[in-house]
Amino acid sequence: MNISLIRFIIAAVLIMIGILIMVIQTFGVFKLNYALNRMHAAAMGDSLGIMMIVLGMMVIYGISFASLKLLTVLVVFWFASPVCSHLLAKLEVSTNEQ
């Protein structure tokens, strides 16, 4: 087997796993009733799904400047997503009377 074929297969598997996680996340967002449960499904799906897709793209590009940029995007997203989720959860808890 050629090494580029192996890299392509690994990248394809990682990207497909990421897409599957995003589909499951979408199902959870629409089917769960409570807002905090929907937010949890969305936040976990975004973090894990984006990570898998970006890792698959990094495998395709190999060790390059593009992979470094993808890693930077992943790190920024991993810092921004929990902060946004926390702020939305805090707003939901403070405005919900139940």
C-alpha cells in the first residue's frame, strides 16, 4: 500500500467520524426538551466533531504550515466554545423561573 493511500484512508475515517458526530449533535439539539440539555448536546458535538474533522484535514496536509493554521483554529475554537456555552447557560438559568 502506498503511504498516501493510508493517509487518505485515515483522514477519511476521521472526517466521517466528525460528520457522524455532528449529525448526532443535530439530532440531540432538535429532540431534547430542556434548553441546557440541548446546549450540552451542541457543545459536545461541536467540540468533538470539529476536532475530528480538523484532525482529518491535518492528516491530509501532513506536517506543513496549513496544519499549523488548522491547529490554531482548533485551539481558538476549543477556548471560545466553552465560554459561549457557559454564558448561554448562565443566561438560561438566570431567566428561567422554574
